[in-house]
Amino acid sequence: MSTVICDYVELKFNDGSMIAINCTAVENEVADNMYQRSELDYLIYNDPLAYADLVLNGNPEAYLKSVTEYKPLD
């Protein structure tokens, strides 16, 4: 089960243990621009389990580079 509370995604496991992921800290560490932050925000509110899996088991930097397109305004 997952719950989004302000800047945290909380996970409760079958054995009763819980963890909380600080979403702001994750964004500050892995997101390079507003497009990547937006992608993380989308996952947090629309698929928190996928977000938690990405943060705990995946490579968020590689994921963000593959799904976001950043075009600086020149």
C-alpha cells in the first residue's frame, strides 16, 4: 500500500514495516530541470508505487533522461 503525504511517499509492506521517501530530496538529487521534476511529480501523484519502485530499485537519472525532452530557450 502506498500513500502520498505532502512531500513524502509512504509505503507499508505486508510485514507491517513502513518507509517514507522524501520526494523533495529525490528531486533535488536527480532532477536537472523543471521537465524532469514535472515527470517525477506526475509519478508521485498518479502512480506512487511506480515512483517508489523507480527510486528504490531503478535508475531515476537514466529514466528521466529517456522520458523527458529538454529544449533550452535560446
